Amino acid sequence: MNDAATLLAPAPVKTEHFDVLIVGAGISGVGGAYHLTKQCPATSFVVLESQAGFGGTWITHRYPGIRSDSDLHTFGYRFKPWLGAPIASAEQILRYMGEVIDENDLARHIRYRHQIAAARWSSMDNLWTIEATQTDTGEALRFTANFLWMCQGYYRHAEGYTPDWDGMAAFKGRIIHPQNWPENLDYKGKTIVVIGSGATAATLVPAIAEDCGHVTMLQRSPTYFRAARNVNELAEMLRELAIDENWIHEITRRKILRDQDVFARRTFDEPEVVKQELIEGVRAYLGPDYDVATHFTPTYRPWRQRLAFVPDGDLFQAIAAGKASVVTDEIERFTETGIALKSGKHLDADIIITATGFHLNVLGDIDFAIDGKPLVFSDTVTYRGMMFTGVPNMAWVFGYFRASWTLRSDLVADFVCRLLNHMKDKRARRVTVALRARDKDMPLLAWIDPENFNPGYITRGVHLLPKRGAKPEWQHTQDYWNEKDQFPAIDLDDEVFVYA
Ligand SMILES: Cc1cc2nc3c(=O)[nH]c(=O)nc-3n(C[C@H](O)[C@H](O)[C@H](O)COP(=O)(O)OP(=O)(O)OC[C@H]3O[C@@H](n4cnc5c(N)ncnc54)[C@H](O)[C@@H]3O)c2cc1C
């Protein structure tokens, strides 16, 4: 080798081995780490996280008012009581997760600023090889692992989804996606338009209404909102009775889950009644003269899209106080000074905020290959929304839309730990799920039925997601109330699981 070649040769990449590699230190990854330490104490593992800290969603999003839209009694882990009000800020959620990490000595397992680019499975070695980069030093790192636990969430953290509207380049003000909220954005006294009608818009609008000149929520079509006090009366009552916090956590969770079950069923059984109840809840804040029919009466059945909870009706209070308003119209194009609408009206703006959603992210934008062949995820069939045909030793946490995500991340964690222990008992080094003979003629469908749930990011990206079969075990059923009983009863020696 000549001198030039020596200089150009890449440095050898350091390789570390772990039994399990968890991708992502959000609520799912930190939960996975907790469950591994408790349920598989002899298992070595590492959590790789591309960001500089834990929290996932709750550090990525830094826009004013950022908060949960489901209650923390159920969004919190099964194993750690939530002591605050049901709807929590990102800061409170991060504090709670930090306590979980500290109380269980999990920090030593988590590596931050580790961006994973590729994962390759070798059936000869029964190993995953993971290529990562340490983002602050640029160092290339290699890991091997027997099992991959994908806790990378469902959307791309680097940037949100902004549609391409005519004239955007002409707009003289700032266009901001909430996912990339600039630090120290000065919006005092400014005229702001927030495009969108989901949970993000509903959070942002009241949070900035006080300080900006005026904020308009511009929506193409209305969304259902549920407005109520941000308090759980049962939890408060039990606290007054000095009941142990672990008990309060469990009882409150059961009550919330029972109520949600009843509510979800009612949206199928009596959608019109539920619709009227939700709309009346909004009218109660806005008064009889407000045009609720135009701005807060969706055409779809409640629960077909995630239902945003508005604590203490703050969005509606801001509207009632004249600090915020809603326009239901379509964008014709951006202009130098704002947005021209299809109705012919014009909305002036200094700042336009595009609360228009996410880019669906399938498997963390990681290049996957199985025995040298690129993995086409959409060619696989999902086993209960957590494993995939032809993909060995891998599980993915995809939570619920209609119930808190963490309910499922806890359930999947129990399953993964049980599977790992089972493999150990069997001395198996590989597990792959496969269609049984009786499943072979089963119709294969899109990941989720659009009649059941159809948010924009799923509709835009459904072609990238695995297929769903026509039987519940080959679907992500989105049904916590069945899965909570079914998952612990899964027979790990069923033909579905092929061990080697
Ligand atoms: C604003 C907002 C509010 C929400 N509120 C609720 C709510 O109230 N209730 C609810 O149930 N759900 C809510 N959700 C959905 C929410 O995303 C989930 O509930 C939950 O936080 C997801 O946790 P997670 O750990 O699975 O994924 P995430 O929070 O998405 O975390 C995944 C982590 O993986 C990391 N990662 C991804 N790819 C790679 C890679 N290649 N290499 C290394 N690291 C990687 C990411 O950096 C990230 O930190 C909300 C979502 C948003 C955006």
C-alpha cells in the first residue's frame, strides 16, 4: 500500500455487542429499557438515540404550550404513578421520564447523539449489525445485537410535513412548522395565521393568543374537540382519602380506560348522539351566537381521527375573548402579505405557522437489509402490529391512536421480554413470524382501514407500511381492550413463531 492509500484508508470501526439494541429513547424506548431490566435482568442491552436527550416527541416539539392530548394516568407508564393533572406539558412529561431513568439506573444504558443509518441481518450469524454515527464527533460506530427493538416512533423527527402551496416563496414574513420552532421567536404583537385544526393548532393558538396581536386558526375542515376541566376527580378524591399512590394510579387508569371503551363503542353505535354532545361542549364555551356549525362541526364520524382534548376549553376561551379566531376556508395561494383564500378573502399575516402534520417515518429511516437483500417493509405482513413476516429478531412499538400510546408500549414490552426469555429457554437464536398454511389465502390489506382511522400522515404513507391480514393476529387492531388480555396469552409455541 502506498502512502496516499494509507492516508485514505478509513479507520477501523469499533464494534460493540449487546443482546438487545433499542432504537430511540422516547417513551417507548425508555419503557423498553425499564422492562428489560426487570423482566430479563441478565440481558445486555443498549438504547441508541439520535437526539441529545431522552423524551422523543417531548423534546422534539418545543412550540409554545406543547402538551399531551391524552391523560397522563394512561400515557404514563403502568409501573410509575402519575401525580399531576391529567393533561401535562412536555416539561412535566420529561421530568417524569427523567425520574424513571434515575430511579431505575437506566442512564448507563442510553447513548445519545447516536444516529442509526443501517441495520443488516445475517442468518449465518443470527445477528443484526447496526451502523451508527455519533453526531457530535462524526465518528462511525458499529454495533451487533441479537434482537432489535424498534422504538423509533412513527414520524420523522428532523422536519414536519408542510404542503407545497403556490406563492410560498413570495411571502415576506416567516413560515414556521411547529416541529422546528425557532428558539426565541418574537411573536409579540404580530398577526399570526396557524394553518391546521388538529391537536397542535389547538394547543398553539391559546398559548400564543395572549401575546401576539391576533391569531387566526385557518382550517380546511373542522375537527372534533373535547373540552373539560384538566382534573381527574376520582384521583383527587382518592388522594383526599390518603389512598396509596400506586393504588390511585391503578384505579384511575381502570376508570379512564373503562370510560374510553364506552365512549369508543358509542362512536360506532350512536355516532350522531356523540357528535352532538361534542359540539354542545364547544358551544358551551362559545355561546349561542357563534357559528359552531361552520367551524366546529366535522362531517366525519367522531374518532375517525384522533380526538383532541382541550383542557379547560382554553382554545375556546381565547376565541370567546376575541384574541383568536377561526376561518374555515381553503388556501388559494400565499401572497407577499399573507394568504389568499378560495372564497376570495385574504388573511394578512406576519408569521404563518404550518401545523400540518408529520412525515410518516417507517423504521427510523434506517436502511434495512436481510441477508444482503434490501428489506421492502411494505412486502411484509404484520404480526399484531409488532413483528413482521421474514424479519427475524425484531419488534416494533406502534402504539394506539384512540388510547394512550404507552398502554401499548407496556404491552409490547411484556411480549418482547417473554419472547426473549422463551428463546433463551429453548436455546433458540432466531425467531421469525410466518404465515401458517391456513393463513396463506388470507386477503392482504393496507396497514389500517381508512374507514376506521385516516389521519393525513397515514393516508400519505400507507404504501410504505406493512400489510395487514384479514385475521386479528395479522393486524394492529388498535383495540387495547382486547389486546390487554390477548397479548399475555399469546402462545409462543404457536406455528406463527418459527425458531432456529
Ligand atoms: C405533539 C405531539 C403530541 C402527542 N401527544 C400524545 C398524547 O397525548 N398521547 C398519546 O398517546 N400520543 C401522543 N402523541 C403521539 C406520540 O408520538 C407518542 O405517544 C409517543 O410519544 C411516541 O413515543 P415513542 O417513544 O414511541 O416515539 P418518539 O417519541 O417518536 O421517539 C422516538 C425516538 O427515536 C429516535 N430515533 C428515530 N429514528 C432514529 C434513528 N434512526 N437513530 C437513532 N434514534 C432514532 C428519535 O430521535 C426519537 O427520540 C403525540 C405526538 C405529538 C407529535
